[in-house]
Amino acid sequence: MYLDGLEIAGLGTGMVFLALVVMLISTLSLRLLIDRLDKVRASSAPVAPPPAPPEEPPVAFSPATPVESAPSAPESVIATPKDKAARAAAIAVALYLTEEEEAEGRTDR
Amino acid sequence: MLVEELFEGFIGLDWRDVVMMLVGGVLIYLAIKHKFEPLLLLPIGLGAMATNLPLGGLTDEDGLFSVLKSAGLEGNNKLFPLLMFLGLGALTDFTPLLQRPTTMLLGAAAQAGIFVSLMAAIALDFSLRESGSIAIIGSADGPTTIFVASQLCPDTDTCPNEVLGPVVVAAYSYMAMVPIIQPPIMKLLTTRAERSIPMEYTDRPVPKLLKVLFPILVLIVGGLLAPKAIPLLAMFMFGNLMRESGVVDRLSNTAQNSLINIVTIFLGLVIGSTMTGESFLDLETLKILGLGLGAFIIGTASGVLFGKVMMVLSGRKINPLIGAAGVSAVPMAARVVQRVGQSERPDNFLIMHAMGPNVAGVIGSALAGGVILSRVPALAG
């Protein structure tokens, strides 16, 4: 029976330590993973508020100021995909209206 | 004839019944006067008194205590300790452990008391099953003790000595006496300089996701390594998951309050009912009480010694006293660490550092119970 007791004592101590070591390593790994995820999430979050909608419609272009040469906002301001999409949409609308004006012969501006 | 009928209670009274009623009275006194684990010792004390009154029939086949016992603590039915574990899980905050996860190892070291007292019980001629039941007193965890002891020794056919009553009374009594048992051992094994090592507490934020995943992680890892501990771990971690998820506050509050309170009442009465004069008043009970005390002492000592190892490895950044909290006994053991540490250095606040090993001790003791439950029946046959 002493040998049985020794077996249980040895196995028990080893098993409890092993389980808690595995739990410790898993906990530390989880913590690391969660911290990394938080950092990734933080870096992809917007760094500046989206630009306010223009007070005047963005279609007031004249042929003298072609769309291609229109001054663009610095990259730091237009940083998010949402902003870029808004800008692309504005350019597309401006191009469409300019072409329409040209087609209708309204070049008096 | 009429006189005999009038005084049949007195006539049926045995001296052992009187002694056991006095023991019940002492438990009630300790609970009320000294606040020694009153939630358990009060119902245990009254249960013991009522059981030992003759002709009451409380422990007859259809008696109240027998019905309660069969509902929650007989044969393979371990409903009461498991429901208690559910409530305790809902009450436990793992944040201090997750803030400093390395202290988890102290919860393992302090379980050595269980296995050393197992060997000591075998040396004192207890059977392997009885030795396992006695050794688990060292877990310093009431529900784990009841869960393991009642499975290893469900009746006197399996274990000749009635161990459940003495084992549970010893466990709860020693848990109540942690402030008396632990400090001399902690002081004996550490120098004044070691006890004065400062540990600054910084409230490191713990992500909510980690708090939610931790109980699931413990259940899976612990369950795979010690399958017999799964009922304990599952209930404890379910309770904790309810608490941390934040989406079932009603259930969590019920587990923390109403449920655990009801189960505590029933469990206390049932344990008290096992303390009959015939089974309790013998030399074996004294041996069990002595072995249980030894298990507590060795558990405390091994925790402190492992704390010293961590102190050396960390470059004296860890105060070895916090190892004593690894014996479980939440939160009493952590409070004792705080008191002993502060007696050496008043500006040293160790309680939050001690709470880590303290809750890790609950996990460690459940795992140790699982190993005992898997190996003892296999070897004892």
C-alpha cells in the first residue's frame, strides 16, 4: 500500500503542476494574442474625424481648372478608406457634370 | 409504564449521544462567538445535536436528514458539493491571478500537504480509500473535500471507519483556524528580511475577453489532464463564466446568493447528521483530526517554500509569504498573508498579490481531488 500511496503522491503532484503550468502558458499566450489584436484594431481605427461635408456642391469646376489638377488634400487627412471613397465619388460626379456641360455646349463660364 | 413513555427520550439517551450533542454545541459556540465558518459550522452543529437526540427518527430511512442525504450526498449523487462549487465560481474573481499569472504555480505547490498526509494516513493503518478521504482535508476546500470523501467512502461497506463526518468537520474547523495555524509556520520558514520584501500593487487592466476565456481554458486543460475533476471544474467555471460574461446577471446573482445559501443549509445539516456517537467517538476520529491538521501545516509550508524559490528566481521581487495563500481557504489565507506581511512592514499590502495563489489553490485542489478519485479506486479495487 505504501507503493500505491507513493504512486498517487508522485502522479498527483506532477499532474497538478503540469496542469497549472499548461494553464499558465495558455493564459500568457492568450493575453499576448489579445494584446496584439487590440493593437491591430487600434492601428486600423480612424486617426482623424471624417471631413465635414462641403458647404457648396463639389461640382463648381470650370474648364480652366481641370479636375486632374485640382489640389488634393494631404494624405494624412484623407487616411481612411471611407474618406478615399468619398473623394473618388466626388471626382466621378465632377467629371460626369463637366462632360455633360461640354456636350451641351455650356462652355460660357 | 406511563413514566417510561413520558421519559422515553431520556431513557434512550446514551453517553455518546450526550458527548456528540456537546460537540455540536461547541461548533455552534465557535460559529456564533468566534465567527468560525458560521455558515457551515452552525448547521453542522445543530444537525449533530438533533441527530443524537434519541427516537427523533431524523436519520431513519424516511427521516428528514436521510431524505436530504439521498437527495444531495449519497451514492453517486454529489449534488450539494457541486452546486456549492457553482456558487463559489460565481463569487470568485480571477482578476488578481490574471494580473500576475505566474503566481498560479503557488497554487500547485501548496497541494503537497494532500499527498504527504495521504502517505501518513497509510502509515497509520487507514485503508487506501480512507487515506484518500483524509488527505483531501489538505485541500482546505469544503466542497472538494466533501465531493472526494463521499465518493471514496460512501458507506461502511467500502470504508470500515466512518470518515465523512470527521473529515468534513476537520476541514471546516481548520479552514476557520487558518489565522491561528498559518502564521507560526510562515514565520518559522522565512526571515524577517524576506517577510519585509515589498510588493507594489499596480492595477494592471485585464481584458474582458481574457476573463471570459479563462474559465473555459481551465475547464478544458484541467478536464483533459484530470478527468475525474471535471464535475468540480465544470460547475466552478460555469459559475465564473456567468459572472464574467456579464449577460446573465440574474443567474449569476442567484448562484452567488440564493442557490449557494440553500445548498449550504442542506449540506450543513446532512454533514451534521453523519456525526453520530457510534461513528465519531473513537480513536480513528482523533487520528483523522491530527492528519488533517498535518495536511494544513504541510500545505502551508510547501507553499511558503515554493514562494522562496520564486523569490530567488524573481530577484527578490516576490514576497515568499504569498505562497501560504496557495492552500485555498479563500479569502482567509490571503488575509492572513496580508496581516503577517504588514506586521513586518506596515506599508506593504500583499493581499491582492496573495489572492492570485489563493484562487489558483482552488483550481489546484480540484485537480488534486481528481487525481485521487481516479487513482485510489483503481489501486484499492
